Amino acid sequence: MSLSPGSLVEVALPVPLRQCFNYRLDAPVPEAGTRVRVPFRDRMLVGWVLGPGSEVPGLKDVVAVLEDRPSVGGELLDLARWIAEYYVVPLGLVLRAMLPVRMTNPAATEPAPARRAVARVVRSIGTLEELQRIFGRAKRQREAYEYLLRTGGRQPLAALLEAGFRRPVVRGLEDKGLVALAKEVVARDPFRDERTAAEPVHTPTPGQRRVLNRLERALGDGGGTLLLHGVTGSGKTLVYIELIRRVLGRGRGAIVLVPEIALTPQTVGRFRRAFGDLVAVLHSGLSHGERYDAWRLLRSGTKRIAIGARSAVFAPVPAPGAIVVDEEHDGSYKQSETPRYSARDVAVVRARSAGAVCLLGSATPSLESWLNARSGKYGLVELPDRVGGGVLPEVRVVDLRTPPAAGPPEASGAAPVTGSRRGGAPAGGGPKPPASPMQVLSPRLADAARRRLSRREQTILLLNRRGYATFALCESCGLVSECAHCSVSMTLHRALNRMICHHCGHTETPPEHCGRCGSRDIAYGGLGTEQVERVVVESFPGARIARMDMDTTRGKWSHRDILERVRRGEVDILLGTQMIAKGLDFPRVTLVGVINADTGLHLPDFRSCERTFQLLSQVAGRAGRGRLPGQVIIQTYVPDHYAVRAAVAHDYRGFVERELRVRTDPPFPPHLRMARIVLSSPAQDDTLAAAESLGSWLESRGRPGVEVLGPAPAPIERLHGRFRWHFLLRGSTRGVGRVLEAVASGFQPAGTDIRVSLDRDPLHLM
């Protein structure tokens, strides 16, 4: 790059300020999207050049240009600008979210790729006589040389060592001039060592052919967004694979989004069997180096298919032709921290700008996507039947209000505060169990699981709460132990003998006495997966049981290892939280039991019924996916609730029509747009004052077409040590956007350490 002193550049920085900054550069202005290292206040940051800058007082110099080719250029830079505008967030924070962590570290230049030593044959031996003369009595050197010839003339040094040839043997081949060692770049592929057989050839069903023909037309017409509504087990993944096969045939790439890391190994396996080494994986469970290598190989075009969770929507796939969003309804596609984007909605926008097909797949589409399809904004394609003539499982409901014929009353999921411990933990360690087996597994569910065990079939049990007991209660004064930083009860994790806050992670030892009255009569109530595991172990001696929740899947490969054991038939009963409800395909799972269907039904959130219906429908779909018939047993205190009844009947359309009517008066999405403004501070009075100030500020400026609800305390008023008040905005897309923009650019809260958080299209209101 030739020097041209005096250039000015505009740079976006990853700071919470909605402005860009000007710097001086002693070189031509780099292409937009190029990373640079610059000083900002008292630190160094990585920023992105946006174009020529302006002369302003006190300009500082760019310290270094970090790349010759923009890391975020063209299509992705335009997408970042859209996200920054729509979600009212600084552009630099969006750009930082698009790249691997190693590329935004101001202390590093371009991350060095991993390298490995490779042994390569550099001289051939022509005759047996020459072979004997060179090696003589060096038998192991000769064996190593012949091994290299048999395996193509080159092998990683590590492979030679694993084959039993020690380092001096290889050094001897080097000294003889027969073999040379060299370092070569190697991609850190976490799935490299997995052996994958070829994907079996599947003949699409007539329904799948109709869907593929519609997608083929969309590809030819320059793209578009289509909603694929397919019942569980209808073969949506095969449609994704065939769509991508057509996209690759046109010389373009593809992105596949999945909602849970737990689903990634299974999905990657299917796609790697179909497309081999063209597949790269991007998700937060990988190391920084693995994510960077996957990103680099995608940008170079070496790999052309990106698979991953939310952030994979930013994969640098050249000329994407298809973006698939599997389980498009799932809430994990919404980012909970700035920038608070929805990966599903970003996928729609990116596909539109790239002339690609965006395929949103689900057995239980979100109401937003369903209304868009019904209105014609999206295309609608459907797979109403399971492949292979399979039928949806029979679903039965157990009414937890009705006591069983014998034994204590059932009280799954809202276990009574029994098993109080006095004077500290018992000798066995940890509190006594708060629920009996009868309070967790109804007789019907227990008998059904026992029959599966006798037939060597598999069972899945769902409870969407982890831990052992969900609260500790003083039986004398009624005090429930709360987190020191959040206004929520602490959850007992018995294996750790710790009380843990599931919001901020704060931990404490289980209380020996009440913090208010001093009583030692402490009881534990509520039900979590850890307690369900104990009950299942006691109820089915000898059964092979695996638990899958955040506590058992913290390791890098924990998800994959558990699911692989299930696939091999080494697990009889798999129990866990919602991560076991989506996308898993095990033909020997013939029973699904929902321990308590009501855990999320009564939350103060207008989407609680929709989420409950989706969760029940999704987990029910794990049963009977092979030739064996399936059964689902749902335990609930509200068997007549319309979300439960619709799930029992596999009636998605009936649920949607009822839920759309419920959200008409008062109006809620998808009938209009919504945003949430949250103000927080460590001081309760400061938060209240800031909320009242913002309310007055909004009132004085007018907001035609937008209804403002609030201010009011957030349902979880204190979180991470900060008191929270919030507003809800309801109105048109343009009206809500204008109000958010006005708040971001014009409202200045009084007081210290007041944070204002803007969340457009929020999925959670807690």
C-alpha cells in the first residue's frame, strides 16, 4: 500500500455510543469494512473503516491497518447497517458481534492459523537391492518408509507416532534424505476425526417433492422467504439437504441455523454425510481458534455451508443462495444482550438482499411467521404427514388435581414443602428430598415407562426446570430465601450442596436457619430435573438413565456424548429440560412423559401460552419416529387449558386461531409491533426517578400511533444487583422505531449509573 499522508477515515468502534469517529491515516483510505487498531480514550480498540472521514479538532492516528481484505464488507456491512438502524444500536457493537472473538482483540493482528508437522517422502527407492543397502539393519526405518508409501507418501507426524514409529525413526529417515518434515496450516475442525458414512439415498415423498419444486421456482425467481410447516417426523431435514444440493449446483453457498447447541452434532452429522468437508460449524461451544478457522475457510470459499446457532447468520458465505432457519419459532434465536437482534429476522433480511431463499421450518411456527405466510408476505409450503406412513403419537393427559387410587396425592412440579430439615443437613449430606416418587411420576406414567423398559424401548422425560428444589422456605415465618442480587428465589442443587441463582449465578450454602426469625425449620419445595433423576433411579432400579440440562452439559462435547449414548441404545431413560424437546430423532423412543406441563404457562408474559403449546408439541414429536408406535403422557393441573388441549390433539391451526383472537383485545404481536425500554440502577430510588423522568419526557414529545404502557417495575424487579423499571411500546413498525430512535438520541437520565436498554420485538418481558 503506497503512502499518501493526510488521509482521514471514519471508524465504527464497539462502544455504547451511537456515533462514529474520525482518525488520521498515513495511507490511502482502506476499503469499507477493514479492521483497524485505534486509540480511544485510554485504551486500544479494534474498529472498522466506513469510508473517508472529516477534519475535526484533536484527531488521533490509526495505529495499524489489520488486514488487506475487509473482514466485513459488501453484503454483510449493509446488513450490519440495517441491524444498527432497526434495533437502534451502535454500528460498532453490531460489527463486533459478526466476527470471531479473536478478530476483535485489540492486542492481536490477524490470528495465526494452527499448524502441524507433516512427513513427506522426497526420494523414491528404485530397487530391492537399493532398499536393502540404504536401510541395512534399520528395520523400523524401513517399515516407517514403506508405511508412508502405502498411505500416499505423506502423513502428519502425529499419525506416524500413533502408528508406533518413534521420533528417532523419523529423524533417521530425514538424515538419509528420504523424508522431509514441514509445517502446514491445518484447520481446527472439531469434527475432523469423526467418521461419517455417506448419507443414505432417500427418495423424496410426493409431499417433499411438491415442497422442493416450489423452492426450485423460488431459486429461479431470485429468492424469497417461505415458511415450511411440517409436522414432527415429516422429513424437513431432507428438504433442507435437497434445497442446499440445488443451491450448490448453482455455484452458491448456504447457511443452516439451529436453535440449540445440543442439536448441532446431530445436524452436522446429517449434513456432513451429504456434503462432506464443505460443511463448517459455528457456535459458542467451540474454542476461539476453531471458530476463527471455520470463519476463515467459509470466507475463502473452501467450505460453502455454515451450520450453527444464532450468530451463524453472520457467516461469511460468499454468494449465499439459501438460509435455512430450523425450528424458526425458537426463542433462542433472539439475542438477550446488545445488539438484541433476532437471528430469524436477520436471516430474512440477509436472504432478501442476497437474492437467496430463506426457508423457515417448524412444526409449530411462531404466530408472527404464520401471519406473514397467511397474508402472503411469505410463501407457505406444508408437510402434513410423517414419512414412511408413520403416525403422530397418541397423547394422554394426567390430571394432577386428582389424587391417585392409592398413596399420597400427586403434586408434580409444584411439590409441597415437605421433608423439612432441622438443625442442618442430615448425615447423608444435603437436604432431605422434598417429594416422594408418587409426587413426580403418576401411576400411568410410571407403568408406561416400566413397559418400555421390559421391551427395551426408550423413554424421554421432560421437566423444564433444572436443579433439585426451586426454593427454600422457613416453616416458622414463611420467608423464602432470595438471591442477594436478584429478586428471585434460589434453587437448591443437591449434588453441589449449593443454592444457586439461575439468573446471575450467585451461589450460597443451603441455609442452616432463617435469616429473618432464626428458626432452623427450613423446608424445600418445587421440583427440578435433579430431583426427577433421583426419583427415576429409585423407581426403576437397573435402568440406564441420562440427565441432560445445563448442569450436565457444561463440557465442550457433553451434548454430543449424551446423545450418542442414546443413539447407541446405551440409555433407557433420557430426562432433561427443553433442550431434549427439539429436533432429536431416535427411532427407539416410544414414550415421552411431561412431568409438569404448567411450568411456563402462568408467567406474566403474553407469549406464555404459545411457548407452552410449542414445547409440548415439540417434545411429543420425539415419540414414535420409527416403525414403533409412540405414546405421550402429559401431567398437568390445567388439563382443560386450550394450549394443552391443542397439543393433545396435534391441532396447530386450532391453537393459532384461538391465540390470535386472544391477542386482538388488548392488541399484542403479531397484530402490531412492540418494543421494551428498561431502565436500571443499583439504587432503587434512582431507577424510579429515571423511569418517571422518561415517562414525562415521552409524554411531552407526543408519540402519534404508539401506545406507551408504564412505567412499571419489571416482573423481576432486581436483576444482577440492579433495580429495573420498564415501558412497553405498542404500535406500527415506523411509529415504534421513531420513539426508540428519539429515546436513544435525546433522553438523558439524571443520576449516576442509570442504564437505558432498548429491545425491539422483545420475546421475553420478565
